[in-house]
Amino acid sequence: MRIHEVNIFIIKMPLKTPFSTALETVIEREGMILEVIDEQGAKGYGEVVAFSTPWYTEETVKTCYHMLKDLLIPLVLDKHINHPNDLYMAFNHIRGNHMAKAGLETAIWDVYSKLKSKPLWTMINGVREEVPAGVVVGTENIKNAIEQISSYMENGYERVKVKIKPGKDYQFIKEIRSFCPNLALMADANSSYTLNDIELLKSLDDFNLLMIEQPLAVDDIVEHSILQKELKTPICLDESIITYHDAKSAIQLNSCGVINIKIGRVGGLRNAIAIHDLCRKNDIQVWCGGMIEFGVSRAHNLALSTKEGFTIPGDLSASNRFWEEDIISPQVEVFDGKIKVPNQPGIGFDINFNRLHQVTTYRENINCKHK
């Protein structure tokens, strides 16, 4: 395939309810949608999942726009691309900027799958026609948290993640566990603790959690290894795992029992699949994390989650979890705790252009003439 042009849509939508973590409360979500068009007119879609400010990683919507317009898109325009995996080497001399790279790479995966007339999930050797859904509860209020969890359980969600931080941990989890003793429950700390909190974190072993996600520093692997030796509950690494090498190092140090794979955080589908394969080889569980994303990224996450190693329900909630109306058609829906994987070519969802244009704050076309 040969990429003829790329359309950038910067969009913004309010969340139905605020989403709180130890690092940030998100009320309105800004993001970026990429439309890649090849010389035959085939269109593919990717999503840049960076936030407006660098609270999750150092990337933002503005930095990704610069990287894409000035560096990454020019590398693919009017170039012959045999396979989306070719982009790994094409982008390799540009350090970091994983979310910008992933947005473009996933859009090209979508084009490639459509040109092959095959669903994306089959192109990456997925094995499931439906995937289990998980959901995240991001609220400071225990009453609201229990009400949300009750609603999600009624809708069949098979796994719930709650956000914790110092002062909102042991008692918070205790009350939730008392309400739903058999729920598959995990806690996400977003790097809120240090090794000085070992005793507190050990106390969470009382609640039979699936895992504790990223309790220590965002860039740490070594201290997580020390902590994991003290805990019965598996540690899940998220922000610490940016590259394949990070995952390999964490496994060698026994720093975790689980790894959260986010396509945007690790730089694209190719890297996500490589980390998945490494974890399977080493008996490390994996699951697909979410980024309060719009439907395009959700569709790519759904395809990735069909891979054999994704045995834990991911952050794959329905479109109406965050949005009054998503930008894809049909909306992602959960039935009996599962999401059916579409069998149409590519990501399997159409873009709802009326909705996309309603929420677009900036649009730009970059084509071969810009080279």
C-alpha cells in the first residue's frame, strides 16, 4: 500500500461523569483521530490516546500533533509499505513518542486489513469471537463506587477495577469487598505509594484481589520486585512497561505477575503483540488497559484482546460508559459481560461522521504535496 494523505481531527467531548484517579480528575476528554487514505482510496482510522496535559505520560495532544505533522506522517506519505510492522523500523530513529506512533500505526493496520478484506483481529491471529468486558470505577465516594459497581454487575461485567491512593485504600476496598465478596476485583494505585507503605499494601492481601496495579513509581521496576516478594497479591505493571525491553526486565526481576498492555503506551499493535508473546512464553498474565478513549481506540483494543494471552477481562466497557454518543457506528455494547468482535474488514466499525464533526475542534489535511 502507498499512503496518499492523512486527515487529523482533534476532538473534545465531556464525560458523562467525572473520572478520578490518584493523579487527575478527567471531566472533558480531548483526543486525536487519524484518517489515513491510501492511493486506492481505502481509509483507515487510528486514535492518539494522549491527554491534554502530561499527567499519565509526558505526551500530550499538542506534542503528538507536532510529532505527527512534522516527523511521523512525512515518513509514510507516498512510501510503499508492505506491512504495518515495517513502521517499527521506519519510526525507530525517533525516540519515545509512543502514543503519536501508535495512532498512525493503528490507522495503517486498519487500512491494511481493509485492503486484505479481513477483520483486523484475524490479521493479528486473534482466537476469540467475543471478549470478556471489564470496567473501571473512578470516584472518590464509596457510596457512588458501590452504586456504580452494582450497576455494572447487573450488566454482566466480569471484572471491576477501582482506583486507590493513600487515605482511600484499605477501608475503601474492605467496604467494596463486603458488598460483593465474589467479584473479580482489582485495585489501581497509579504510583501513589512507596516502599514505606509495604505494610499497608500487604494488608490488601486480605481481600483476594486479582492484582494491585502500579503501586510504586511510574518508571520503577526494581522496587516493584522488592514489593512483590512481600505480597501474596500479584502486582500488575502499567506505566513502567513502555517497551519490550521493560517487559523483559520486569519478568527477569520477578517484578510482577501481570502486565497491563496499552497499545498507545507501548507504541502500537506490533509492540503490544510482541509483549503479549513474551508474557505468554513466561507465564505472565496480560490484559488490555483503557485510556478513557473514544470508539476508534476501543475497536483496536477489542481486536488485540482476541489474542490468546488476554485471559483477564480488559478495560473494554461499552461506549455509553463514558459518552452520550461515541464517534463510531455501531456503538460498542456489552451483552452478558461480553463484547462480540465484528467480522467486517478492518476494525469492524464505521465512523459516525456527523458526531465526529460535532466534536471536532481542529482539522487538518496532510498529503503528498506537503512533502
